[in-house]
Amino acid sequence: MENDGTEDMGSHKIKNMEEFAALSGISRPTISKYFHDPGSVRQSTRQRIETALERFDYRPNLYAMNQNRRLTKTIGIVVPYLADPFFAEIARNLERRCLDAGFWPILFSSHGEQKLECDILDSLRSLKPAGVLLAPLGRGSDRKAVTKFCEDVPTVLFDSNIDGVGEAFIGSDNGQSVPLIIEYLCRTGAPPCFFEMPPVNPNANKRRNAYLAAMERLGHPPQIVRVEGKTWDFEQIGYDRGMEVLRRGGFATDTVLCSNDRLAIGLIAAAAALSIPVGREDGCQIRIAGHDDHPFSRFTSPSLTTVAQDYAAISNKSVEVLFALIEAKEDAGPREETLFEGKLVMRASA
Amino acid sequence: MENDGTEDMGSHKIKNMEEFAALSGISRPTISKYFHDPGSVRQSTRQRIETALERFDYRPNLYAMNQNRRLTKTIGIVVPYLADPFFAEIARNLERRCLDAGFWPILFSSHGEQKLECDILDSLRSLKPAGVLLAPLGRGSDRKAVTKFCEDVPTVLFDSNIDGVGEAFIGSDNGQSVPLIIEYLCRTGAPPCFFEMPPVNPNANKRRNAYLAAMERLGHPPQIVRVEGKTWDFEQIGYDRGMEVLRRGGFATDTVLCSNDRLAIGLIAAAAALSIPVGREDGCQIRIAGHDDHPFSRFTSPSLTTVAQDYAAISNKSVEVLFALIEAKEDAGPREETLFEGKLVMRASA
DNA sequence: CTCTAAAATTTACGCGCGTAAAAAATTTCT
DNA sequence: AGAAATTTTTTACGCGCGTAAATTTTAGAG
């Protein structure tokens, strides 16, 4: 049984931890401890294990590992709609941070469907995750199911809040961001009317109320255009409904604040299709602004003026709170809500 | 211990299959068989189990289930870049189909990074999946690692091919789709030059070669503009490089075929920023076409003329082949490559 | 060099379920 | 009706690892 010493001995595959322990000359419980937390064993033994690990290329059986562990290293990440690059981007950040912290992130998308969200939570429950980062559907969520889930599993809500549910909520401060862009719009032109997205989640209503409050404060009459639609095809909704409104003589003012960027993207497309020039320059007929700073907003024509949500802050804070929760275990403390401010992004559309 | 009979007896939580078997009056091995495949038990017993299931709300332990199973019900789905709605959309279809077939899809994104792709494959291996649907990074992939993985796990490649790797490949027929749009462009205006995306995957080269062949066949001199960049921020690359070219006097002809829609989206944004009118109408200076029919392509201004990949066909065929593979088990048969034709989507940009 | 705290080993059990084999019960067919 | 085929039950073992308790070894301090 000769070998060159650079690979696993005669490529004999290691079946279990017992065998690996024997080959590496370390007891199985210690190996087990190492895999649970590499820092929990003495530096010298850690070295020996990692040396052996390179030589023999062994990985413990995932299923056997988690079966008897009180807490797995799994972290569930649930977003309402993954085809939305906003959530794709947040999810990416979340995944990265979990991985770096030695956890095992696993990503789910509810695809805008209540049943799917419930199924995901059920699946997640049987995964016995250490914690869950959940951006709920919002209005589309089965409140009872989500509430029950959060009682069983340490869960941090983000993006879309459900009052009192989960250990914490992290999101954007619509009460700051909406007035911010409204003020900008008022200072640079006509006061905006509000093109409201379908109320699929609570942010829609929060933004509407923030619009009403800000307009009142500034002494302008509010004008709301509410668009119907229950799906998550916001661009399509913005396009279709925008088309209707524009054909019927347009909006009440020449400035439109959309309740999110995806809606604005659709509206810009509708305006383009009708050859209505959009932008802040002379000769343009309409100004359009959005909210979120969606990854594609800089590539619309004209590029979209909007309020940026602080992606990095939201994802960082979310994992931070969740990790703290996982550490603390028992003393949950009061439910905390963290809201980050939006930043004005001035581009060409308004 | 009274109860109303509609819920679980005094909400006493069932710990394991043994207990559930006792409560439902059926032997544990039969219950086990049921969970493995509900159709494998007699209809009458299936009814009894499902009735009991409603009353007691039991779910078998996922980890214990998979530990000793030769084959799990897990199916891995790996895409190179989830922030790209194209892949998000494909992944959505794939997930749905797996779920419907009684499998457990689990989604991964390589985020354009080789190391991450390798890590994902390693994790996947320890999940002992029934099969894997893999859209590799392409040029960025660690060919050896992917090859080795495919030897261990039944894998179907899609979107981006790696010769000889995996049990099958499903993708688009660039040799048909590219000439298709070239012919359209030539018939409606000037022959196109080719704005080539960074060669992150083999499709880039295939499309380039298809362009060259088609132009030669039609008797037009080919003009290729190659853009550099190693990242997956195609819109940004299209914008930046497009800006350079347009500032320097523009492209060789007034018609530009981009090697994919995301690049085209960036290029359109660049043209808009320079106030260069884009489209097929009189007065426009440049026509821009793309490839893929990206979900956002209909919302650009002007809307993007492109060739649609058949999303549904690709995802359906991929799962179909994989399921066949899982059924067949041993006799793998020869590696098959399936290419679907693209369809011309005539919009406003060209 | 001894003492002590920390870490590793030995030993042993159990988790929840897959799965095999033989026996018993049920259904289906002639 | 009885025989054959299918399904279920009984019994029993093992998977790979977590984890606890008692013991031994090791490292670091005085």
C-alpha cells in the first residue's frame, strides 16, 4: 500500500468520523468538538486535525450531525420574491455574512404566494435552524402561521414588518425617506402626486401616509393615484396603469412620485411608449421619481431619481441582531425595531 | 384528558414516528414507507395515515430520514448569478417543477465566484442529492472540480455548456438565434456590428462565432466591438464601455447587436445619457438589439428588440431529463445535448 | 518539581429513522 | 370457496454522530 503522501492513502474513502479519528490519531469526541467549533480545541490539536483533513479529505455526514444537535448551524433566509433584484441583492449580503460567521445559510423565495411561504416555514421548522431571517410577504402572509413559527424559531424580520411578530424588525424609515424626496421634488419643481403600488406589503401604506403627512406639512394638496393589482409584477402594473393614466390626460401634476422603483420603471416605459419626454430638463413633460434605488434604476432612460435604501446597513444589522439572539438564547429582551434612513439619489428623471 | 377532537390530543407534541404509528394504529415501517412514497401503500391505509396526519400534525425528522437513505429527495439547483432576473426566473420554474414532483429543491447561487461554486458543490455532495441542475459559471468554473462532482452526482447542465461534463446539457441554440436576429436587422436597416460581452461563459464565444458566420453568409463585413470586464455587472460594463465608444464617434454602423440583453440595457442607458436617440424610427441615430429577452427588456426606453430564449422549454426539459436520469439510475445512456430555438421579439429599439 | 486547571481520551448510550427478513393479515383471482 | 399475490406487522439491527461521565494526559504557574 504505497502512496506519494500528497493524496489520501490509496484513495481509500473514509466512511465515518470513527475512521477519520483513527487515521488522524485523535479521539472521535475531540474531532466532533472540532467540527462543532474549530476554536474549541487546543491550537496544537487543531493543527493536527487540519493537517489530517487535507490528507484524507473527510467531511462529516451532515444528516447525522444535525440529528442530535440541539441547535444546527443552519440559518434560513426567506424573501418574498427572488426575481426582484432588490431581494436578490439583500439575500446575497445575508448569505455572505452567515457563511463568514460559520453558519449554513439556505435561501428560500415565497414567489409572492402565501401557500409557498407557509410551506417554506414548515420545511424550515423541520430543519431546526439556529435562526431565520424573514422578509415576509406582508399583507399576503398568513399572520397566524408566521406568528406561530416565530414563537418556535428565533426569527428576525426585515424589509416588511408585522407588528409584534418576530424578535426584531429591521427596515427602512419610510417616515424619513419619503418626505426627503418630496422636499427635493418640491424645491425643484411642481409638488408630486403619488403613484401608489398595490398594497402587497405594509410599506405601501406607510409610504402613502408619509406622503400625505409631508404634503400637508408643506401646504400642498395631496394627489394619489392608486393602482390595482395583486401580483408582484410591479413593472408590468406600473406600465399598464401608467399607460391608462397618461392616455387619459396624465397625472394631476407634472411630477410623479412612485411608491417604489419597479413601479417607476414601468411608468417610464409607458411614457416612452407614448413618446412623452421624461426628465428634469427643459422640454420634458413629466418628472418621475422612485423609491429604493433598485439595482436597475441607474440604467433606465432617463436614469431614475430615487431614495436609496441602505442595503448594506439593513443586511448587516439583521444578521447582527440574529447572531446576538442566537448567542443570548434565553433572555430575549424586548422586540426592537431598527429603521435606517434613506439617501437621496439625484439622477436624470426628476 | 379531554379534547374536542379537531386538534391534536391535548396538543401533546409527537416526538417520533414510533409514537405517531401508535396513535394512528399503523405500524412504523408502513408509515416510513408512506413518507418515502405515499403511493406505495394501499389506498385504504393511505387514507388512514392522512387522516391521522391531520389530527396529529406530525412531520418526520428530516435528518434522521436522510441519514440512512441511499438517495434523498433533495435536488440541488445551482445558478451562476441570482441577481440576474433571467436566472431567478429559470430557478423559479425549476423549483416549482421539483416541488410538484415530490422533491425538495434547494437553491444556490455562485455569485459569479469560482470558489463559491466549488464550495456549493462540496456542500451539495454532503447533501447526497438525488440529482443536481447546474448552470455553471462557464469559463470561471473549476473544470476539474465540476467534472469530478458530476461523476459522483447525477447532474444536468443548463444554460452554459461544458463539453462532456454532466449527463446532459440543455440550452439555447445560438447558431439559430443569432442569425435570426441578424437577418431581421439586415432586412430592416444597416447590418449590425457586434457588441461582445465579456467571455465569462461559452455562450459569449458561440454567439460571436454565430455572428461572424452569419455576416459572411450574408456578404457583410463583420465588425466586432469587444468589451473587457470580468465581473457579472453586465449593465455597468455595457454602460461604461458603450459610453466610451459612443463618445469616440460611435460604432462602425448605426446598428448594434449586443451579445445579451443586460449589455444592451447598459448601452441604451449610455446612449440616453448622451442624448443619442435610440430606435427604429426616423430621427434615431442608433438601433440596438439584444439577446435573451430578459424580464426587464420590455421596460427599457425604447423597449428592447431581442431574441427570446425559451425559458419554459429549457427548465421543463432540464427537470424532465434529470427525473429520467434519477429513475433510470444505472444505464446512463449517452450524454445528450438539447438546444432550443430562439424567437424574434420585435420591439422599439431596432 | 509539584500542583492545578484545562484539554483529551475512554467508555457508553441514545437519537429517529431506514431497512431487511419472516410471519401474519388482507386482498384478488380462479 | 380456496389458492395465490399483495400488503402489513413483527422483530431486530444499524447508520453516523452528539453527548455525558469518568479517567487520563497535558500545559502552565508557582
